[in-house]
Amino acid sequence: MKYLLLAIAVTFFLFSCNKSDSFSSVDEMVTQAKKDIATITVEELKTKIDSFEMFNLIDVREPREHNHGYIPGAVNIPRGLLEFNIANEEFWESTGFYFPEPTEEFILFCKKGDRSILAAEALQKLGYKNVKIINDGFKKWELTYPLLQEKNLEAEAHGPAVEVGGC
């Protein structure tokens, strides 16, 4: 009887300590992921840009969103291709950006913040340690610095670019 109670107690303990990967909604998943993600304000990002600090700025929005306006210096890696392209030297060569090391600083953004939270979590799982997201995403940048954005409307006129990597 002692062993049965001990086995039940150990089983209960093991299952109660097990982290659940199941969520009832995407909002719950984003909230959970956000707990482990560092953030940066648009004002802090602007200071980094103005002081020529070295970091990797990644726009995880879709190409059409990116082309209509983005933060200067950002490379577009859509959320769905991030894990495939982040360590793909061929991808980085095609963008004209250098191939970054996992130890470098990565700052991610999307329209409002949720996609970048999940993207940052994915990078952390791949071993990238210095990953941050911009609070409130590109919308906040656009409202705070309306004249400090670049556009690539020419790309829209010629159709979507061919993506490298992914499935």
C-alpha cells in the first residue's frame, strides 16, 4: 500500500510540474510567450539607430505589408519563413545583408506585436539569446515617426518576390 501511494504521489508530482503546450486560444499562447520576451520601445530603437548601434532589425510581416512601409534598415523575413531563413546564408546573400551570428542582437517587429512575439519565441528556441520585440510594433513607429519609414512600392508593381527556403 505504501508503494502504491508513493507511485501515485510521484506520478501526480511529475504531471503537475509538466509545462503545458496546449492553449485555449492564440491570445493565451501570445500572453504566455510574451513572459519570456524582452521588449524595446520605438524611442529606444530610434536612439539605437541614431547612435549607429549594431543590431539586426527584422520585419516579420508579409512582403505586401513590408513594402507599403517599414523601419529603415529592416530586413523582411515573414513569420512563416523565419525559422527556415534566419540561418540560411543564401537568403542573407539575396537580401544584401550580412549573415548574422546567433549571439548578435535581434529586434523583431510586425504590425502590432503578436506575430513578433511568436517569432521571437521561435528564435529563442533555435538558440538566439538576444532577441527583443518592438512594443506595439510598426503601428507605434508609424505614429511616432511618420516621416521615418521606407517603402518599396516598386516591388508591389512587379509582383511578389520569390521566397528562399521554407516549405
